[in-house]
Amino acid sequence: METLTEQILAQTIRVRPKESHKGTYGRVCLVGGNDHFGGAILMATEASVYSGAGLNTTLTDPSNFISLHSRLPEAMVANFTNRDELTDLVSAANTVVVGPGLGTTDTSLSVLKAVFDTVSDNQTLIVDGSAITLISKHDLKLPKAHLVFTPHQMEWQRLSGIKIAAQTDEANEAVRRQLGGTVVLKSHQTKIYTPTGSFLNTAGTPAQATGGMGDTLAGMIGGFTAQFADQTNAVLAAVYAHSAIADELAQSQYVVLPTQIIHQLPRYMHEHQG
Ligand SMILES: NC(=O)C1=CN([C@@H]2O[C@H](COP(=O)(O)OP(=O)(O)OC[C@H]3O[C@@H](n4cnc5c(N)ncnc54)[C@H](OP(=O)(O)O)[C@@H]3O)[C@@H](O)[C@H]2O)[C@@H](O)CC1
Ligand SMILES: Nc1ncnc2c1ncn2[C@@H]1O[C@H](COP(=O)(O)OP(=O)(O)O)[C@@H](O)[C@H]1O
Ligand SMILES: [Mg+2]
């Protein structure tokens, strides 16, 4: 297992070419946020916008429209139960993030199935939070896309069938191969299992142990994969940056809030572009 270092940032975060426009930097569609967990999709969306994704659209419960717009006028919104809009917006994205705050009701399940029916093999699909729980609960068939799963240890137990105490590298890698794609197994020392190797993230701090931290990472992975060509490096750089920013803030803070990490992203990415 290789240890992630700061080098991954300069290898991934590109100096922006002068001759470019918002379309150059990718379209992200984020799907989640029911009437209880609006904050989760809001943080994921904010993380994608602040990572620099060119166009961001959020498919969510309409009860989240006003809060999302008032915090983040840069994002577009649509109702996640409107099937035609979902199909159009998901099809138009480079990267789709599904799951933050989606919940596990019948509505959540039908939204997830609609996303799975719509994505295609030239798109990256980040599968987080409730989406992972729903796949496990309903034994859903996975779509053909560049899949990136972002489970915490309990979500990975649900998806892989491996109990937390038995989540060894060998066992995790074997399930990753069956699933296809990349697995970001989140914990106090996140491990990333990719088709080309496994990586350990030693950055990060217990100051990060607060709700919404993973929703934020999912949005960052969305923003990075939409902009940067090498999809594996984009995932690795997002994981590293998320923790490294938290480490910086934790030098003078007892707790680091997800939105504080988000707001550091433009400055941090500027300092680490290669
Ligand atoms: N502001 C918002 O809108 C927020 C909305 N959110 C949304 O809520 C949805 C549900 O997601 P969820 O993660 O909160 O719940 P669930 O899937 O039941 O997992 C928790 C169980 O797993 C266990 N556990 C074991 N190891 C673990 C580990 N390393 N890391 C974490 N947990 C670990 C843990 O053990 P315990 O804490 O009891 O020790 C507990 O039994 C999802 O859509 C998410 O996006 C949240 O992001 C919060 C902010
Ligand atoms: N003690 C810790 N040290 C380092 N990172 C942590 C620690 N606790 C949590 N994290 C990070 O916070 C995030 C938590 O993700 P998750 O459990 O999905 O949160 P949520 O669903 O509430 O947004 C992960 O990126 C994880 O690595
Ligand atoms: Mg989570």
C-alpha cells in the first residue's frame, strides 16, 4: 500500500489554460438531500462548486431549494422526483454524485434507480452515504460507469458483507474487484482501493469527526473528477486535500467544520496547482 503525499496535488491540480470557459471545467450533477438531510447535499454541492467544477446542478427535495439558493447562488436546482428533468440533467453531466442525505425511503430508492438507469460508461458516478446503504439493502445491480464508492466502515460492512473488524486490505480489495471501480474506505486513516493500486491517507485529524464531513468529501471528489482528466488521481487528490486542509485548520481549532474546509479550497488549490 502506497502512502499518499502532497505530490498528488501538483500531479493533479492543473494551472488553468487562458483559453477556457466554464464548460472546460466539467459539469457535476449532485443527487440527494431529502426533507431531513438537506444539509448533506448542500455541503456536497458547495464542495463541488468551491473545488472549481464549471457547472453544478443539484437534484434534491424541493424543500431544500431556498436554503441551497440562498447559500449558493452558483448552483442550479431541480426536483429529484421529476423523472424527465433527472434524465436530462444526469445525462448532461461528466460526474454524478449520488447519496448524500438521500435517505432510504421508497422515494430515495426510486431516485437512485432512476440515476442508475440514466448514467453511462463515459461518466464518473460517486456513490456515497444513503446510496450505498440502499444498494446493500435492495441488492441493486450497479450501472456501467466509472464507479467511485465512498463508504465509511459501517457502510462498507453493509455493501461488502465484511464486518468492520475483518476489513483487511486483502478482503477489501477482493470485493472492490467484484464491484469494479474505486473504493474510498473512510476512517481515521482512509484507504483508497483503485484498479491500479491501493493508497493510505495519513493526513487528517479527529477534529474532522463531525456530521457532514463525508458529504463534503463526496462533493470534492465530484468537483475534482469533473475537472481533472486522470480519474484515479482526481479521487486521490480530493481525499488528500480534504484532510490536509483540516490539518491546517486544526492547528488552531478544536473542531473543523465541513464548510470551513470548503471555504479554504480555492486558496489551497491555488497554492498547490502543478
Ligand atoms: N447535515 C446533514 O444533513 C447530514 C446528513 N447525513 C446523511 O445521513 C445519512 C445517513 O448517514 P450516517 O453515516 O449518518 O448513518 P449510517 O449510515 O447509519 O452510519 C452510522 C452508523 O455507522 C456506524 N459506524 C461505524 N464505523 C463508522 C465510521 N468510521 N464512520 C461513521 N459511522 C460509523 C455508526 O456507529 P456509532 O456512531 O453508533 O458508533 C452508526 O451506527 C447519509 O445520507 C448522510 O449523507 C450525515 O452525513 C450527517 C449530516
Ligand atoms: N478521527 C478522524 N480522523 C481523520 N478523519 C476523520 C476522523 N473521523 C472522521 N474523519 C473523516 O470524516 C469523514 C466522515 O465521513 P462520513 O462518516 O461519511 O460523514 P458524513 O456522512 O456525516 O458526512 C471521512 O472523510 C473520514 O475520513
Ligand atoms: Mg457519509
